[in-house]
Amino acid sequence: MRPLGAFGHGQHDHGLRPAAAAATQSLLLARRIGAPRCVRLVDDLLPRFEPYAHASGVAELLQLAAA
């Protein structure tokens, strides 16, 4: 699976931060309202974030997903 395709070397932080924040908020809301299909949708995105685990917001998303 390709990493988040729109992000090139050195340019990924601009779109990656909002994407990680949106995924984090989506995961939190899905868990809070008990929406397993929505949780699964976010889980399906995680492999695309993993190459950027060092980027701002991504580590937090990955930790939350693992919890």
C-alpha cells in the first residue's frame, strides 16, 4: 500500500497534520458513540500514516489507535 499519495519528500507535513488531526477526531468520536464501522474506516487508513510516524500528530493517532 502506498503512503498518503499527495505527500512528497519534505512536503508531507502540510497536508499530513490536518489529515492526522481529522483521523484522530474521527476515531475519538466513533469510539464515543459506539460506531464500529467508523472505527474500522479509520483503522483502514492507519497503514498509510505509518511511514510518517515521526510527523506531528501522526504518533498520537497511532498511539490512540493501538489503545
